[in-house]
Amino acid sequence: MRVMWHSRPRLCETPNMPRREPKARYKRNLPHVQAAGKTFFITFRTIPGVELNPGARSLVLGHCLHDHGRRYELLAAVVMPDHVHLLLTPRLEDPSAPFSLAAIMSGIKGASAHSVNRLTGRRGQLWQDESFDHIQRSEENARKVGEYISQNPVRKGLAETPDGYPWLWRRWVEGERLHQKP
């Protein structure tokens, strides 16, 4: 933990006024809030200077799908060259509590980093420590986020349509194909 000291300039100091010690500010991790049954929009990024090649993106998408239906319900995922977006709802680990986002993200990021490093011959950290997560307050908002995730490769010029981007998974499209009989 890094401590940064600062003191504010005083507008008026008198001899009777006691001198206050400087305040301590602590550099902390982002707060993460979790509630049972809620859907989350999650983003995590590679460390600066690292981009995922097509083979690495395929591995990462596979790791995102690995615990779908077990630890969480995945609604959408896209693996971009330098970041990943997920829309998921943690499942219940026991009758009273969902799987924690920390455990879910640790599983995805840890396993995918190991696989990508092995594939590319690199070593060390792949993902930034923090991830951004935001609770979806309504089904309508979750649908909008799902559309945002779907359009991300199009906005970035990596595909002409969402269907043309191989590292995109949507439960309402690709998930339905899993349940169809040939």
C-alpha cells in the first residue's frame, strides 16, 4: 500500500490554532459490489503494450465460456485485441450466496493468462490487476450492454458486422446454436 502525504494550505493561521498533521491517502483497488441474481457488465484489459493475436483471442474466449452454466450464466462476451467485455450473471454457489466475481474473474484471467503465455512463448503478467464491473439495474439496460458488446468489433473496424467477428459470443445467437439439433 502506497501512502501519499499532502496538506492543504490554510487560509488563516493564528498562533492559537493547533497545527494539524498531514492527511494520509491510500491507493486502493476499485470497489466491487455484488448482489445475488444481478447481471454484471465486466471489462478487463491486457497490460500496456500487449495485444492478443487471433490464436490468443480464441483461447481467451474459450476460457470465458468454460464455466458458463456452472459458475455463471454468460449472456455475451467479446475478446478484442487489448480487452475483454463480459455480460454475465453469477450462479448461486450455495442457497444463499452467488459465486463471487473475484473468484470468477480470477479463474478466467488466471487460466487464460497461462494458456496465452504458453501459446505465445511470453512470460509474466498478461492482464491488468483491476477489472471494471457494473451492475445492470434492469433487463433493458442489460440488453443495451449486450448490443454494445456485439457492436464493439464493428466500431473498432475489426469486422463489418458482429457476425463477422469470430471472438464474439452471444447467448441469444451462438448459445442457441448449441441447443439446436443438426
